[in-house]
Amino acid sequence: MTTVACAQLALAVGDADGNRIAAEEAVSAAAAGGAQVVVLPELANSGYVFADAAEARALAEPLDGPAVTAWSASARRHRVTLVAGLCERDADGRVRNSAVLIDPAGELRRVYRKAHLFGTEAEFFVPGDERPPVVDVPSVGRIGVMVCYDLEFPEWVRLAALDGAELLCAPVNWPRFPRPEGERPGEVVRVQADAAVNRLYVAACDRAGTERGVTWTGGSVIVDPDGFPLAGHRPAEGPALLLADCDLDRARDKRLGDHNDVLGDRRPELYEPGRPRSSASTPRTPEK
């Protein structure tokens, strides 16, 4: 059994020191609660609502910068695997909306650059063009990584599942959108669908509070392979620590009952774009 945590934080754009302190306190609390995997929000070092591209660039950090250095020390100190969202300045000086995976030894195992940019993000970031990574972490399992809006693309989540992800960790920043009274946020519904149709665990870690007029949903959630929330059944207004025990062996079993398998039943030869429809499925023009 693997205990997974989502550390929903109230961060502030531009407050790098305060954001690092909040992350360290959250990781410490998660580890005290027994967590082996901890997920932080999207852009956890910088905040999200930038005034302009110049501000985003000024707040971006390299992979050996203060944020990743502090997160690596925290992961090593608390013996946890950490997935965190980073406003990154890459080796070529481009600004990226990234996520890093750091193992319990404090080693940076993988950096993923968000491929699907939401809203005005293209004004600040260069999108990534590599498929979501799946990292084998000893004593934990196979962890996939993506960022926020990536979760809205079923093809992208399916890639991680096909590559053997048992737990998909996603730093997110979900702005609060109107929804009918009593309904879950649409983003949470889609995460539940991602988990169910791929039969894997998903941990999506959201923001809390308000930043420069944007109110965050506070919809952090940890979902099981049947698509049911293990933690985060309803949005939380402020910072929150979600903990859930996840039996990752379940995510290796893609069967649905005695007759079906969500990956084995795929027919990819039928999914090719532009594939002609059969004559049986072609609508006929009514005779006059």
C-alpha cells in the first residue's frame, strides 16, 4: 500500500521565499501523516497570475535553482517522492510550465514540460513536445506526470496508461468556474473519468485562495481505478492536506470483470484519423 498526499496550498505570485516555506511545511506534514508520495500545485515556486511575460521570466528558475534545490532537500529529509509544479527557465532560456519528480534520495528523476497550454499561458510559456513520463520509483511504483490542462486530453492520459503508469500525479491550478449547486467541479469529474477509463490512480493537487482576482477551485482530489474519490470528495476553501492509501497493484490489473480489459479491448486500427467509414455505416441519401 502506498500513501499518497496532495498538499493544496495558498501561494502568492512572486513570493518565492514564502512559497518554498509553504511547500516545506506541507511536505513535512504529509510525511508525518505517513505519505510516501507528495504532490504540490502547478507553478508552486512562482504563483500563476503573471502581470506579463517579463514577470514570468523574472520568476522562472533553472532546474538547479532555489525551488528544486529546496524540494530535493525536503524529499530526501522526509524520504518521500515529490511531484511539484515549476515555473522553469530551461537550458535554452525558454520559460516553461513544468513539473519535476524527485525521488526519496533527493534525486531529480524527471522534468516534464506542459504540452497543452490553457487560456493565456501561451503568452508566458513555450509548450513541451514530449509525451508524459512514467518513472519507476523503487518501493513505490510507476508514477506518471503531467500538468493541469493535460488531463483534459484523453489521448494524453492514455499514453501514460499504455506506458504502465499506476499513479498519475498532476500539479494543477483550477480557476473557479460557475457550476450548478451541489455539483462537483468539471475538472474533478474529468479526473475521475481519466482514472476509470484507464484503471489507474490519479492525484491532482490544486491551489487555494485568490490571486490577483482569480479564485482557485480548491478541488484537489485523489481518485481510485474505479473513478471514485479516495480523498477530496468536495472542494476545500483553503489550504488542505489530502491523504489516501493506494493499492497500486490494482492499477496493474486492467480487467473489467471476467470478459473485458480496458487496454486489451482497444482496436487502435479503427482509431486512425481519416480512416474511411464502412459502407454499412455510411448514411444513405433518401430516394426521391
